[in-house]
Amino acid sequence: MSIPTFPESLIRPQISGIEGYNPLEPLEGFSARVGLLPEHLVKLDANENPYGPSPRVREALASLERYHIYPDPQQTLLRQALGRYVGTSADQIMAGNGSDELIELIARLFLEPGDAILDCPPSFGMYAFAASIQGARVLQVPRRADFSLDVEEIERTFKRDDGNTLVRPKLLFLASPNNPDGSVTPGDDLRRLLALPVVVVLDEAYAEFAGETNVGLVSEYPNLVVLRTLSKWAGLAGLRLGYGVFPPGIIAHLWKIKPPFNTSVAAQAAALASLADAAYLKAGVQRIVEERERLFRELARFDFLRPYPSRANFLLCRVVGRKVKHLQCALEEQGILVRYFTRLELADCIRISAGQPHDTQSLLAALERFQAAGT
């Protein structure tokens, strides 16, 4: 092991000892690697909206004249519009540079070195990553084989003696629909978890595709935070605009640590244009849901794929009788990107985003060629 030198020796031990977050390969890099132009690729690996944003977003950005002026640090117009959209007070809402930033701010607000969070893998990797940056422990209660929550085991975590101290996680992170499988947490399970002495951070990034939300419970439970985003349903992934609905006792302290200009004038303008054109965007959401259901039926025809039911805009498939890496590589050679996991519990799985009908046709044709090759 090498000995850190100045100034490396001054870096926080919690940072030097963790692995960085591993994002997806950028489209340009993949294009160069496989030798295909970006417009010839079928990108089904990142749960993005294949229809893109509302036309009003392009109009709003083209007419925006205040790029040289700092954005509103209070996000006043944006929070008012978001409040109308989700049916809650603007005072409960804070926007972020993607919901990733809000996850980091929540971790910064609650966690000190030695504190703990509760994670329920497989799930979104940012929860554990944000906690690790704060030097917190990541306690895990794995999901069951069908990806449902093990509520009883979560409850036991708050009664278990861990050495000389009682394990009391400060934060419980849940995604509903869950990424990577698309399952939804039942309301009864959520209420049981909200009865525990923990802040429940419920990530509803895919709520529009599920057609349900728990935002209304935030006013009922002072320990519930609900995170949402415009990346998926509104097609604004590249502009990074997420938001959270918080109880008063939490959001008052979040404002103290939020960077003043964390959401750009472009992101705020795009979000306002999107919310003003929600009906148009919801029609696109319905098309994606219909394509997700069609994709589920079509994937089930292949004897080497076992798709899981999903309420999000993607499908998780277990690969049986074939090597999942061979399948991923075969699809990549044909310009089709799907999500491949290295985590042990998902080592034989791929995740496929619901695209447009022609994307599905390209994918199915590639799968048929893979099946015929028998690799």
C-alpha cells in the first residue's frame, strides 16, 4: 500500500477509502467504440424518455434572454408551479440539480461519521454513495426474491443489538417504483415503515409511469420526504431538475445548506415550460407505458429471458441458460445499449428501457438473431 503524500494526506479518510460512483458510458464514447453514428444507436440503458421534452421547452430556451443573470435562489415561480402540479404547498418544495443533489443534501443534513442509513438493495446506488461520502455506515436489508421489501426484517433492524449500541439508522432510502425492477411499495408497508424512528426518503422518480404517488402523506408524517424528478416523464434528464416535497421541520434546515444557485436559469425555464404542457407530456407517458407492456409480452417469448412486471419505464430481465455478458455484447455489436449489472444479486440480469415502437422492433430483431446463434 502506497503512503499518501502531501496534499493527498490531507484528504478526508472517508473519501480516500471509498469507490467513486460508476455512471453509464456516454453516448459519444459508445458510438466511437462500436463504430456507429449516435443516430444509428438504440439507447435503452438509462431509462430516458425517448420522445424528449415538450416543444415548449425548446421555445422557452430559445427565447430566454437572462442567461447572464443568476437564477432565483428561492426558485419561487418553479416551486409554485411544482406545488400546483403535485397538489401541495410551494413551502414544502425544494428543487435541485437533479434529485441526486437532494439525496446528497439530505445525507449532509442528517449524517455524521459513524451514523447509519438503511438501504434495501438492489436499488439506486446513489443512496449508499451519498451516505459513504458523509462517513456513514450503510446497513442493508436485501429485498426478497420478488423484489418486495422485507418489512419485518427492516423493523427488526431497530431492535437489534449491534455490539454495545443499538443500531438506529437515521435515514431509510426507498425507491417506488424501485430501480432496477420497477416494483411499487404498497401503502400498508410504507405506513408501517413510517411508524419507525427513522426519516423515510421515498424516491418517486418514476411515479408518473406508475400513476400513483405518496406526496399527500408528507403533510401527515413529519418523517417522510418524497423525491420527484422531471428527468423521466418530462424528458429533461440533460438539464438536471429534480425536486423534493418535505415536512416543515426538515425543509427549514435544508434551505440553510442548499447552494444558492443550484438550479440554472435554463433548467428552471425548461421545467416551467414542461409543467405548462403537462397534458402533452402525459400523452407521451401513456405511449411509453403501452410500449413497456408490449415489450414485456414480447420479451417473455424468448426462452432465455424472464422479464419482471414493472410500473416504471423499464423492464428487468433475468437471463437463463445463456451468459448475460454474451447477450449484452451481442446487442452492443448491433448498436443496442441495455443496462448490464455487476452486482452479485443482479449478475444474471439486464435492464431494458421502454423506447419507441421502432426501438422495440430493433431490439426484438437483435434478440432473435442472438437466439438463432445459440451463443
